[in-house]
Amino acid sequence: MTTEQILALLDNVKQVGNNEWCANCPSCNDTKRHLYISGNERMTVLDCKRGCSWESVVYALNLEKKDIYVKQHKEERWTLLRTHEYTSN
């Protein structure tokens, strides 16, 4: 999931910086935005300042641990650059 998709599941979200937000923590049911969220193209980081583990936040959102990682498209290992045909004389 992307960070934006995870933010949509949270309450009282406020942007506090570049790619940084705070929100109410669903694990400890706080109402003062103790959950800090940051994200990039690979994953979302969840940090509750009241001490909840990131795993408990993930479970409180009815997600799995793998959901905080953005699914990457697999690239092919080899890329064909050119072909060369051999001929015998």
C-alpha cells in the first residue's frame, strides 16, 4: 500500500512536513495525534510517541505487516541491447 492509502485509514491527519504527517493512533485510541507517519516510494513508517509498536498500529488498522511496503514491480534481470547474427563464409 502507498502512504496515501494508509493515511486514508487514519483519523485526524495533519501534514507536519515534507512526506510527514501526524494522526490519532488507532492502537492506543489517543486523540492528540501521537502517531507520526512518514513515507517514501518503498515503505511507510509508523511511529507512536505513546509507545505503541508499529505492529500494533498495523493490526489496529486491520492490515498486515507486508501492507506498509509499496509493492514493487519486478524488472527483468536482463535487457536485450542488440543482436548479432554470425554467418560463415
